[in-house]
Amino acid sequence: MTSVRWGLRSVALLYLALLLLIPLCAVFWRTFEHGISEPLDAVTSQDGLHAFWLTILCVGIAVPLNTAFGVLTALVLVRQNFRGKALLNAAIDLPFAISPVVIGLALFLVYAPRNSWFGETLAQNGIQVIFSVPGMVLATIFVSLPFVVREVMPVLQEIGTDQEEAAETLGASPWQTFWKVTLPAIRWGLAYGIVLATARALGEFGAVAVVSGHRNGETETLPIFVQRQFDNFSVAGAYAAGLVLAVLALVVLFSLNLLQRRSARATDGEDAEGAPPATTVFVPQPIEKEA
Amino acid sequence: MLARGTATLWISLIVLLPLAAVLSRGFEDGLGHFWDSISAPEAQSAIKLTLISSLIVVAINAVMGTLIAWVLVRDEFPGKRIVNSVIDLPFALPTIVAGLTLLALYGQNSPVGVHLAYTRAAVVAALLFVTLPFVVRAVQPVLLELDREMEEAAASLGAPNHRIFRSIVLPNLTPAIVAGCGLAFARAIGEFGSLVLLTGNIPFNTQVASVYIFGRVETNDLSGAAAVSVFLLAISVGLLFALNLFANWRTRHERV
């Protein structure tokens, strides 16, 4: 028994080490292989800083929008019954299932300055979406859309409507009920969803690369900056920018862990069976029909 | 009513409208042209590579994902919590960095002497990296909930380990493994970022479907890009739909 256990453990750990951990450490090593000045110069170059701030801008617009509309959509899907609900629920998962490149192409076909659905009209009014920042923001919103909805929905199902109804009976307005009852109850799930959406938005490459047209440094986020540095044989610069993104990812991973432990502790104190485990994998769940 | 309308409008504007544009462009010049676009030699080779490597990756994930989940649930060892959180790393790490990490270790001048860059093996390695969490995270909660009494009973009746696993544990895990594999496959056939730097994107050799689509957009062949996109969309959306039906079917047939 113990030899089997040891064998399985070794196989699992070896697989993870070869696939994840050792390659990740190799990035640190590659970045500083030839000293610290070259990678540092690349990241603090004008293009590097511009890419960093453009990434922050895209995330800063996409994540708050997805948070607000995500909570609203989750409330609608859990608390209301209407025709087409299953369809709306299924549409939420589409960004998970679709290739980032296809997402980019889709936006291209709607908003490109020529030969598209709305691009020409917008261009006549002086609005450029493709090869420009608005398109990159739209791509970022698209790819990070499902996370908040999918993390908040199970929590809403779990908490039920008793407390909300009590607040309503006591004369609270819908707004008051939302801010004072619903929001505090879903806060951990919401935070988890926001962190996941942020991670995805920070690192999106394919969809943003298609719509940015990578003309020059103007429309470059950090992931695109990594690729261009690499293609220009500035390998140290590519690894340096990659390392910045990897460190951000580790921060995300750490916060997810922290949130999981916090939410577990928060529910332990109450009578609940334990919080529904927050997850990064959204296995399709049937929507519960509520009376 | 207002909330419902706003939510529907948001999803429609952001997600459904652009996807409708892909469908419409894919079939713009008729079915014949659509078929010609996806059966062009370069497109066909890219699609074939994508499907075959995704199938290999899913098969490996089914075995390794289940094994890792088992170790994380049933085994105890120091540092287990850290290993558990490392599983999510491929989701947290930007895809371009995923490619970069594999390149750092298995690229040119590899410090360990393994040269994967610009080979088809690199496609499989990158896809294994980005799809790692799916099966593990799908199986883990099911294994946690699994009642161990049956296994103990079987063991006390003298059943050997492999028999217990095959007849008791595996049948209970199969739905979760299938769901995880389905999601991993949908992810694998669309993967782009982690492959761009690592595979060299050589047509007829290491170029996958998403990279082919990207190339079509760059050369302004949008109909060709849309046709292959529709093909990928059909597979991944069909798969998602099937998994949803499967989940619904299972809840209806549970505890009958």
C-alpha cells in the first residue's frame, strides 16, 4: 500500500515539476542570465512602460464593467424565471469555449474601418475601434466576462431569498436590500470572480493581438510587448516583461488562496455546511429551478 | 424586467453580436466557398494537427489529472497545500508567458538538453501546460465527497487495490473526468498564446488552426479566417452544449 502511494505521489509531483515548476524557475534564470541591466532597461523603456500602462487601462475598464454587469446578470439568472433563461445562461460560457483569435476576428468583422458591420459608420464619426484602444478594451471585456457571473451565481443560490424578503418586509428599498443584505452575503464569491477576471484580462493575448494589429508601440499591451521583443531578438526584454506578468500571476494565485481560506473561515462561524468551494474550472452545472 | 433587459443586452452586444458576424462572414459566399476555405491544404493540415494534438493532450490529462487529484485528496505529505495551489498556475499565468516558460527550459540552448522548440511535440507540451487544471479541478471535489465505506468494505473482503479502483472509485469519477476532458478539449483546440513563441508556426508542420486564422486576418483573407473559425466554433460550442445536456441528464437520473 505504501509503495503504491509513494509511486503515485512521485509520478504526480514529477509531472508537475517538469511541466510547471522547473520551467517557471527557468524564466527567472533566463531573465537575469546576462545581468540585470538589459532586462531592466527593456521593461523601463518607453515602449515597455507604455505597454504596462495600456494593460492597466484595459483591465481598469473591463473588470469594473464586468463586475457591475456580472452581478446584475447573476441576479437575473438566479432570481428570475423567464423564457430564454437557459439560452442566456449558456451564452455566458461562450467566451470560455471560443478561441481568443476567433474573438479577435469577431470584433474585427463588426468594427474594422472597412468591410465590416459598423466600422465605416463609426469611422465617419471619427471613432476608430480596430487598431486602436477601444477595440482592445472590447476584446478584454469579452474574454473576462464569465468569471464574476459564474462565481456569484452559486453563492446566490446558496443564500436563498429569506434575508432579502425580511429586509423588504421591514420596508427597505431594493437598493438598500442589495447594498446591505445581498452584497455582503456574496462578497467572497464576488471577490474571487474579480480576481479571476483580472488575471484573465491582464494576460489576454490572442484576442487583443488581432484587434491591435500590432502596428507599433502605440497599441501594445504587456503580452504583445513580450511577443514583439521576442520577434526582434531582444530575448532578455521578452523574458523580463514575461517575468513581470508571471509575478502578477503569482500575486493572483496568492490572493485566490487567501480568499478561499477567508471565505471558508467566514462560513465556519455560521451554521452553513461550508462555503461552496470557489473554483477556477467551471464545469457546466444545471440551473436550479427555483420556486 | 429592466434588469433582465440590461443583462440580455450586455451579453448580446459584447458576445453574441460579434459571433454573429463570424457566422455571417463564414457563410457569406455560400456553402461551397465555406467548404473550399476549410479544405484548403494549409487549413486542413492546421486543423488536423489541432485535433490530433488536442486528442493526445486530453488522453494524457484524463490519466494524469485523475492521478494528481487522487494524490491531492487521498495522500498526505508536507507541502501539499502549495502543490494544490500550483495547479491553478496555468489559469493565472498569461498564455504568452506559459509559452515563454516552456521555451526557457525546453527551447534552444536548453539547460537540460531537451529541445522541443519548433516541433510538433512543443504543441502537445504547451497544450498540456494550459489544460492541466481542468481534469484535476473537476475530479477533486467528487473524490472529496466520495464515501469511503464501500472501498473499505471491498478491502476487508480482500479485493486488491487495482480492483477497488477499477470497480468502485473509477465509475464514480467517470462523469467528472468526462466533463474535465471536454472542457480541456474545447480549450486545447482554440489555444493560441502559448503556441506562438514555442512552435514557430511553420505551415504544414507546427501551425495549428488558431495560428492559421491569425495569419489569414493579417493577409486580409477574412472569409477564409471566418470559415475556419466557424469550424472551431462548431466543435467547441457543440461540446459545451453536450456537457450541459450531460449535466442536466445526470441530475435528473440521480437517486432514482
